[in-house]
Amino acid sequence: METLKSYNPATGEVLGEVEITPAGEVPNIVARAKAAQPAWSDLGLEGRAELINTTADIFVDRVQKHGELMTKEMGKPIKEAIGEAKSLGWGIAEELREIVEALQPEVVEDGRLRSTIYHDPLGVVGAITPWNFPMSMPAWMILPSLAAGNAVVFKPSEETPLCGQAYADVLNGVLPNDVLIVIHGADDQGKAIVQSDVDMIAFTGSREAGKHIMREASGTLKRVVLELGGKDPMIVLGDADIVRAAKFAASNSFRNAGQVCISTERIFVMDSIAQEFEQALTEIASVMTVGNGMGDADVGPMVNGYQRDHVLGQVESAIAAGAKVLAGGDGHYENFVVPTVLGNVTDEMDIANAETFGPVACVTRVSSVDEAVEKANDTHFGLGAVVFGGDAEETTEVARRLTAGMIGINSAPGGAVGTPWVGALQSGFGFHKSADGHKQFTQTRVVTTRA
């Protein structure tokens, strides 16, 4: 039996291990899920939602346990991990209510014909999830899939297999056999799921992996929903509240050690306030603490040595090309990267273009709003963006010029409950959340009679 060991990135200790699923077994596993799906579908939308909702109390009871597991397995500070764990139970009833409402049959009449639009199950969904939010991201994919009547074959990240298994274990405590099956492994297992007879792939991860999935899925025209990261810009206008903007920049650049798809990675600030903004951001970053997430550190470790080396490589390359270190820049050790603020970041630097996914804030001074917008939009990515400014009309106008799926004005880009989590350009294909997002896990079917 080949196993996958899970390591604590803060200490290097082995937390546990799971049995690797042989890639050759994936077709049989998908067949089992397909066999279980019809009976699951027959429970009906409300029946499925009611059954899934019985897990809410279990998730609530395990908040501390799940939070500690997330911190130990991927490194995020315990307060952030507890927040993620709380969302699993406290948000499930509202999520299911939204799904049930979204998937109700819709009747359309034109005086001649009467059509009913149904949102039926697709069959089997392959869910391949990332390590940075190792329990909430599975929930984003698995809950709408199951509630819609699909069976799910689920592969958590090889970096966080224990978290993925713990999430699935709660659901499998109430689900019928084989409606949710967990597969453990890395690239081979992920590719096997994509190449299998699943009806849809839901994936969050790198742009390159997303492109591979799209190419493979095209052979049988499988449905895909892909969230592929970002290089999120922040524009700070001349009349912005500088302290508020700097606090947000620090929070959104360094949260979860910058390992967030909507982290602020590029900051464009007007020349007139740039020095004051840089000073405020530098002061905040300089007092942030780094250490084991189980303590009171503000920033935990990178998930592994590869990610640490990628981040530090970008920083060192930028400094060599002329970037100015305003905060951090050294003192890094083991998997820990000190929150770093770089000034004088220019377009030709790799750190200005390629996703960093680490605790680095890059500041570029601009002379006009037009220049800021042009630089912000000069990217293949388009997940989130942020604009800080004092004049509401001008700030909204700037926000509407940005090529991103979600734009925050003086706040984070994520929208209100019920809005989609959506990217533009190469940050995604399809989207999660909202009524329209939930419908992407279904087959739309129109049944028409004469009126």
C-alpha cells in the first residue's frame, strides 16, 4: 500500500498519512459513483438538502478540531482557520436554501406554448480542490453538486489530504454509499479523474493546470468550472483615506501568508500621496509577526519549500532589477517568509506579472488615473481588484474600467451573499456561488407543451 504523508509546514513533523488511490482504479470509482447517483437523485431537491443540512451541527461541534487541523496541515494562523471552520456549519443552511431556491423549475409562457425549465443533475462531478482553503473550497464545489443530485468524486490537494478527508467524513456520515468518494494522490490521480467518465470537472488551482484540464475535457466536451487565480491590483487615488488603504493593503497582501487567490499583489498609488502611503504600509508590515500558526503570529508559513522558493526567487529577482525594499526582504527562515513591501516595482519585473502567492506587497507609483487603470489591466488575470478613493462617483467610475470579475470599492472584492465568485480573462471559466453559479452544476432541460 502506497501512502501519502502530510507534513506540518511550520515544524516539518508528519501529521498523518492517507492511502494513495491507484490512478488505474479511478474508472472503477467513477463507475461506482455513477451507479449510486440515480437513487440519490430520486430523493428530490428538498430531500437531498434536508439530509445534507443534518451535518450542520456536526461541523459546528468540530470547529476547533477542524481549525487546528487546517493550521497544522497548511499553516494559516489559527484565528483564520477557526473562521474557515465556522463557515462550514454556520453557513450551510443558508447555502442550501439558496441552492434549493435557484434550482426550482421555472415556467415561461408566450400565449402559444408553456415551457418548464428544469435544472436536473448532470451525473458525476469530479471536484479537484486546492490547499489554501482546504475545507471551504471543497464545500464550494461539493455542496451545490450534491444538492443538485450529482454524485461526486473528490480529490483534495496532496498538500492537505487530512483536511479534505475530514470534510468528506462529515458528509459521508449521512450520505448513501458512493455518493461522495474521496480519491487521494497528486497529478496522476487528478489527470485520471479528468480523463474518466465524469460529467463535469470543478477545479481551483493554477492557470496552467486549468488549461490542461480544459484541453483534456474538450475530447468529450465535459462541463468545466475553473477558478485559476489572479494577480489582483489595487488602485489608491489621490483623495483616498491613506491609513485605511494601507491597512487594507497589508491585510489583503499578507493574509494566509499571501496564499489567497484574491490577495493584493500589485498596488498602484498616485504620486501625490505615494510617500505617505508607502510609509503607512511599511509601518504596518514591519510590526507583523511571523511564526507557527498555532501561536499568536500574524503570518504563518508557506505551505511548502517549493512555494517559499518561488516567492523568494521573485523577490530577489525584483531587488536585483531595481525594486526598493521598504519592509522585510530578509530574515526569512525555513518555510517562513517575512512580510515584504517592495517599492519602485516596474512592469518588466517577473513579480509584476506572474502570480506570487506569498506575503509580498508591490507598490508602483503612477502619475494619473489613466496610467493606473492601464497598468492594472495589463495582465492575463482578472479575478479581483480594489479601488480606494474619497469621491464615490470617481471611485466607482475607475472600478468600472477595471477588467476583473469582482471589484471592491474601499473594501475587499468579494461580494454580498448571493453574488457570484467570478473571474474575467484567464482567471476562470464559469463561476461559483449565486443562483447562476449553482445552476452550473446542473443540466438545464426545457419541457414544452401547448398552452
